[in-house]
Amino acid sequence: MFFIFALLLFQIVPNFCGPEPPFPMGNCGLYFRDRIETFDLTEAELNVENNKDQTENERRPWTVVLLKYEGRIASVRCGATIISPKMVITAASCFFDEKTKKPLDMNDYSVVLGTNDPMNVTEGFERRLSRVMIHPKYKYPQAYFDIALIELEGKELEFTMTVHPVCLPSEIPDDIDKWEGRLIDIAGFGSEDGKTLLDAISMQGYPYSICDRNHFDDEDLTDLYREKAKIAMPNKYQDNLGCAKQYNRNEGLCPGDSGNTVGNDEDGRMVLVGVAQGVLLECSNRFPSIYTRTDHKDILPWIWRQAFDREFFQFGRPRYDRYYDPDDPDDN
């Protein structure tokens, strides 16, 4: 009896006293140099990798593209980001028709991974969509909770130097302005001139008050932009949104940039802090670019549950349980 009690105590006590393990497990968000170390390469192969010029895809192997087909013709619809061997994350608005406001057929989409140019058939590979999960609080064409998960068809992804998952936030911050002043990396395939190459821009995170003021109270707002802002954000700026802006360059998000990776470096890893939101795209830096926060209390637990299922429910997560309501259908 004493042996059984001691064994149980040995298993239980660390769950209360020991440090909480990271979730999800795995080598997520690793940059090029660190990723190399995860593969069994010879010294000669390591030397080649370390001294070659990196492609954009090798710098950001988590950023992929969502294509939409019209017959046999494909075009860039949105950006997306790998978060697990079966899941990528994007904007929910990517699956709605701008004119009819109705949802589109997921069978008209595919995801291309491991490429600098999705229109180059010699690069990367394509996967169809098995399932699309839109955040339960999203209402098109509003900007709030504009986030969706895509389960890919086929076997689990094999992670390589050009296909690698980003990290998800490890906590839900109490500070709404956690990302103020931080360098935000936004990567995707959209463009103003129709190019389909993977590209990235760096922006500075802005505080909640400036995001709100710049979209509603700025004296320079045009009537068209004011109208678009009212449609996208009828309840003004909300805490499930974040925004960022380039400091001294006139560059912003363009068509095809909805769903783009919005990342920030934390302890030498790329963490997905948001998903680019595309309702107010202007292809300029006149207004801060909006993104849906992945670290919001109504978003991050939902991502974990949908993307990691059994792993999430087996995980000892005391700091997350305060956001979990078993009687709320959105939480199950």
C-alpha cells in the first residue's frame, strides 16, 4: 500500500510543483541555423547549408499559400501558416465571396507548401483541404475573430528545411499592449502587381489606443475608408485585434495578404502572434495593418483544442483552464 501511495505521489506532485512543460511539444519556430541541427547531416552537408544563400522559403518555412481555383486556373487567395503536421491557420474571410457574402466551397481551394512561388510547378507540393474550421464568433465581413483552421488531406507533413511549423503563443497575456513597440514580421504571397513570390515586411507593433484612433478618429480618413471601417468593425476596435505599421516606409498589406503569418521572435523562435486581416487592405502604410490576435482568450484555447485535440486535453494546463467553460459549445 505504501509503495502504491508513494508511486502516485511521485507522479502527481511534479504536476503541481514542477515547471509546466511547453505546449505543443516539438521543435517549432526554429530559424535556419537551428533547424539544420535537427537533421542528421554530415559535416560536409552542414558546411554547404551554413554557407549558402537562404531563400525566403528557407527563412520562413512555416508560411504557405492558399490557392483558389476557377476551373483549372489557380490564383493566390490568401496566406497561411503551418502550426502542426496536419493543420495550417489562415483568415476566415478567405472562404467567403466578397459580392454575395456567402461561404465558398472548400473543394475549390488547395494549399501549396515549401515554395517561394506557388505558380512554379517545380517547387513545393500541393495539398487539398480535408476540413475547414472557422472561429465560432466570426461573422463575415467583420474583422473580429477573422481566423480559420485548415486540416490538410493526406498523411502528416514531414518537416524539412522548407516545411516547418511556427510556434503558437505560450500564454494569454493580461497586457493588451504586449506587442507595442515590438518588431512584427508579416510574410505572405500577396502583391499589388500580381507577383506571387513569398515576401515579408517588418512592422512595429502599435498600442490598442493608437490602433483604435487611427481607424476611427484620424482627421485624414477618407469617406471610403470610414465606411469600410464601420462595416469591418461596427463595434469599434476590439481586443481580439492587433495592429502594426512600418515606421518610415510606405508599404502595407495587399490583395492576397489576408491570412498572412504575423510573427514575433521570442527566445530565438518565431511565434505566431496573429493572422493578417484583409477587409481594409490598402496596399499602403497610410493606416496600421490589422491582424487577428492568436493570443486572445477566446482564440488561443480554441486553436489548441481544434489543432491538437487529445494532446490538449491530456496536457496539465492550470493557467488555461480559467478560459475553459464546459457548458459553452464553442469550448468543446
